Amino acid sequence: MNGILLVAIPLLGAFLLPIVYRRHNQIGIWSTPAILILNLCIALLLWYRVTTEGPQSIAMGGFPAPLGIIFYVDKLALLFAIAVILGTLILWFGNEKGRIKEETLILLIVGGSCGLALSGDLFNIYVFYEIVAVASYGLAASRGTGAGYAASIRFLILSALGSSLLLFGIALIYAVTGTLNLAHLAYLAPQMLNSSIGLVAFALMLIGLGVKAELFPVNTWVPEVYTTAPVRVSALLGGIISKLALLIVVRLLVLMYADTNAHLLLLSLGILGVLTGELAALRATELRQVLAYSSIGQLGLVAIAFAIPGPAGIIAGVAIALHHILVKPALFMLAEAWGGQHLSRLAGVAKVSLLSSILFLVLALSLIGIPPLPGFWAKFLLLKGALEVTANVGWYQMAITVVLVATVIETAYFLRIARLMFQASQPQQPINIPHKRELLPAFSLVALLMLSVLTVGPISRSLTAVATDAADRKAYINNTLPTEWQVLKKVEVSPRI
Amino acid sequence: MTETAWIYIFLYCGAIGLILLGIFAMVMYRNLIRIIFGLMLLEAGVNLFLITVGFRPNAVAPILVDGQMPALAMVDPIPQALVLTAIVIGVGVQALALALIVKTYQAYGTLDTKKLARQIAEESGTRVIDGIPISLPVPVPSNYQIEEKKSK
């Protein structure tokens, strides 16, 4: 049982799926969930192995670390891989069956994101990032309307710009250090990347990864794509895939930029993202747009959390990210029937469909952070982590203020919608009840959310274990890099930069 | 200044110049086709930068003949492998972009990004004033209205 299977099985499935569909329609329909369940089982087995034996590194083709490409399987990567696979599986049940092209692209995205989470090589990360990006351009246009194509091309332009900048950043790092292996880079970083060139490379990679992670200056595609794409695609991109990019950012921060001021860059982009996202959501007049802007705000929160140095930041970031992975897809699934027109259409929904309105209210309250719901604990961990920071206190105090102000704004726009739903005596315009097919994923996600309310203790203990593992740079180096490479060689005298 | 130093300066300036030119074209032009040309320039610049990183003056290709090391220095093969991958990815993305542009043109009859943004915004119920999408205010049923309806 090997981590490579997590990437290989969905990729193989994506290529074989159209052929299977041509041969036998019924087998084709059920092969996507079968592949996802198989992948989930492998991921859970790997999780068990990692818990008992500690993190593992897999050398591709048998070449050991700095020369060969490696996969590093640790709890943090596996957690995100499991979240992606499970989320995709739950969303599949909300799908219309038999959409071959969409399912192929979704399998590609799953394979790409598992690779992104596990990869321990910078250029490999770039390749997997491009696989995910190209599949998501196709998914963004999959509704087949003119607006979908236009939104997709604008998304493609921004994302391709970002990918090029990411590659430029990687090239700069290779020029300075002469290696692409994350463990080797982690070993060399204190001597070689603690300079302005290293910070420039980080800024370039941050902007490049930020396109997927909906970071502040490069998130203009978000409202367009999420309002024009099918909701399950919006749920997948905004709810699940966007966190993977931030996972890479936190890996870079922990391994290569732990001693520098790079995290302040991530912090300021996060603060700006939270402010702009929440303020835009306050003014948006369509449910899917509200959800898109609020997703920008939530990812800003994750960025702020990951910018807190040490395990406290990783705990908070992972908690907020996982919470958002549960809540946002569920909200998007509810928006399938209600989106598309002005918010005022939602007046009196509670009279028509009480169950879905209550689901919406619970999800919205959790996103705001009302105490018994998990959203509260996520925000609490963020504030606790930010208060314990010792260096650059002013920056983090500003972040705390912004998070609290953003919570107030969030409350304003979500409760305004809830009030519209529950207060009007009867609907003024005819409104659709969400289809059972869409309610099922929303309901199962809410069930998971409620389950996490009951098990806050064990979850927080395992999150702490995940974060301490992930923040341990020494362990990453020792697990991956053979000892003969852990002797600092004399810097090559060569006419590099 | 030796001769090799000039080669490096020339190559790096070329790479940075192409990158800046590409970003400039992508930001300043409003025509989608021109933006894609900007993207091509940007990718070419990044690729040239990578190749330059692996370049060694007076070196030979990194190929072992009969298992023997060549007497001269060898260029770094890793950036060449990376650039090969990057070129392939770039071409794929450009082809996809052109296909999407064709579809967009069929739907809207324009390639101007500003006009496209305005049309998309209007479809999704947002007003556009001076190129800035502005949302309409959200009406909330006041308590007064609701009580009035109940009494009816």
C-alpha cells in the first residue's frame, strides 16, 4: 500500500472513464464513486500506518532524496487528501448521473490535489498545480453557457499568469540553491534563502498559489466563476480545492521561511482578503455571489491563521480550513435552487421548505462562529494563537481586530438573509424547493458538522498531533534526506545569480 | 568584464524583459487574443530564465558517451528537463485558452474584456457604472409591512 496509488488510481480512472462509458453505461456511472471509495480506503490505511510508524517518504523510481522526486506522507498532507476525496465523494451524490466529461475532470482534480498534498519536490508541485488548474478551467465552463465560457477564460488568464509567476519563483530558488527537493531546501534555507532574493521568490510563489487560494489581489475570478459554474463545481473549487494551495504555502513557510519575515506577507494578504471579501459580500445581491465573497473572506482567515508561526498557527489554520470544507459546499448545494436571482426572492422560504431553511441557518451560524458550533472553536483557536505571538505583536493585534470586525459584518449579511427567509409571512414570488439530490450532500455535511460538535475533545487532540508533526522541520529533513547530504557543502563557485 | 559575464547579463536582461513585456501586455490590453500573446511572452521569458540558470559557458551537453565523462564542463540538465515540461504545459493551456476564446466570441460577439465583464455582470443582476460593478441594495421586509399583511 503506497502513497503513489492515491495519485495513480484517479488519474488512470480519469483516462479510462470515457472508454468504460462507451462499453457499458451502468458500470461507467458507478465507477467514479468506486474509485473514490477505493482511494479513501487507501488514504485511511495510510493514515493508520502514519499514526503507528510515523511519517514516511516514498522515493520515485528508487532514487533517494535530493536527486530523485519524493512523496512525503505525513498527517497534514493525508488529512487534506482525505478531505478532498471525502468531499468529492459526498458531492458526487448531488450530481446528475452520467455526465462523463465532468466526472473525468473531477477525477483529474482529485488525482492532482492528492499529488499536490503529498509531493516533496517544488517542480512536481508546479506540475500537479497545473493539472488541478487545467481541470478546473474545464469544470468552470462545464455548464456550457456563454457566461460560463467567458468566466472560464478570464479565470484561465489570471491563473496562467499566476502559474508563470510560480514557475519564476521556483526558478529563482533553483538559481540560488541548486535544488528543488523540499527537504534539501529546508536544510539549506537558513544559509541561502534568508535574503532578499529568497523573499522575492516567496512573494512570487505566494501570488502564483494565491490564484487558487483566493488570496487578495488575484481573486477577481471568484465571483464570476462561482455564479456561472454549476453549484457542485463551485462547491468543489471554493470549498475544497482552494485549501490545497494554502497547504503548499504553509509547507513552504514552515520548511523554508521559518526564520524570516515571510509570514508577515501572508498575514497582510490575509487581512486584506478578509476585509474586502466580507465587505463585498455585504453588498452582493445574489446568494451565490454572497457565498463566493464570503469564501474569499474565510480563506483570508485561513491565511491569517497559517501566518502565525509555530504549531498554534497550523492548528488554527487546519481547523478553519476543515470547518470551511464542511460548511461551504453544503451552502452551495442549497444555493442551487435559490441562486440565480435577487436575494429578495428568498423572502418566506421557510414557509415553503422548512428543513432546508433550518439547514441554511445552522450552516450560517457556524460560519459566523456561534459557540456550540465548530465554527466558534475554529475562530477561537485563531484568536488564541494570534494572542500568544511574541514577535511583531502589532501586526497580529491588527489581524485580531480585523477578524472580529469581519465577524460582525458576516453576522450582518447572513442574518439579513435568514431574516428574509423566516420573517415574511408568505413568499411573494414562487420559489423552488431544493431537489432531494442536492439536499442529500448538504444534509450529510451538516451531519458531519454535528458529529464534530460532539467530539470536540478528540478532534482537538488529533489536530494538535497533526500540527506538531507538521511544524517539525528537523523531522521532515531527517525522514527524507540521507545523512550524507546533511553536511553543508562548500557553496559552488559558479556564475549563478 | 569577461566575455562570459556579458553573455549572462544579456540572457538575464532578455528573460526579465520578456517577463515584464508579457505582464504589461496581459494587464494593459483588453483584447483577449492580445492577452494570450502576452501570456506566451511571459512563459517564454520564464523558460529563458530557467535555461539561463542551467547555462555554463564553453560546456557540452550532459550526455555520457561509452560511460566516459567528457573533458569539458557540462551544462546543468535539470533546468532543460523542467523547461521541456513547462513548454508542453504552456502549449496545452494556450490551446485551451484559444478554444475558450472561440466559444466566448460565438456567445457574445466581442473579445473586449471590459464589454464581456459588463455583459456578464448584467446577466447576474449587477449594475455596471463607469466599469465598476455595483450591486443593488438588498430590500428587507420591515416589521411594519409584515404586520400590515398579517392584519389583512
